[in-house]
Amino acid sequence: MGGLLGTHPGRVCIGSRQDQVWYVISSFGLFDVAGLGRVDPSFALGSPQFDRMTIRLHPDYYQGKEFVIKTTNNSRTAVYAQRYRLNGQPLTELRIPFSVLTAGGQLEVEMGETPQDHYGE
């Protein structure tokens, strides 16, 4: 993502708050074109930028305590997701419902240097 946005040493320059939110969510490896505006919103899965990210869920609004996204083999050259596991179970679809995220849990993403055509094996 560094090539998409203007950068200065130690910080990223992003124009609007909407851009800032997009950058943070995309760096987690999550993306939703509809802005979670659907009746049953979901996130498409991509490639997380960090080794571990924790989304702390507010107890007044969500049943889960936190949702953790954890990568293995993450590097500048290993930018392609190879496998996804949600709460220990393989995922075959590249999408998770918002309700699953807000229930709490863990998404594990194994990264590699070549793109995958199929997932969950």
C-alpha cells in the first residue's frame, strides 16, 4: 500500500477520514465495497499487512470481546494469502460475515510468494 499513498518518514499522508478508515481496514486484509451498508454485511478477505492485529469489540454493541487476525510467513515478498482459517476451521470462501467478526474469534492467514487459485485445502 505504500506506493498508493503519499508518505513521509514515519507517517502516511491520507486526504480524508474515509481514506484513513479504508487504509486501516485494508491493512487488516479486510475490504467491503458497500461500506457495510447491506442487510447482512460481510468483508472480503485479502492480504494483511501486519503479523498480528487485534480488533477490540465494544461490549455495549457486540457479543465478542476481540477479533484477532494473525499471519504466518508474512514478508515483503510473501504478499499472497495461501490459506485462511477461522477459529481453527479452513475457509473456502474469501468472505466472512460482519456478524462472525463481531462475535469474536481468530482469523489465521498463511502467506506465500505465489497467488492461489483455491482455498481451504
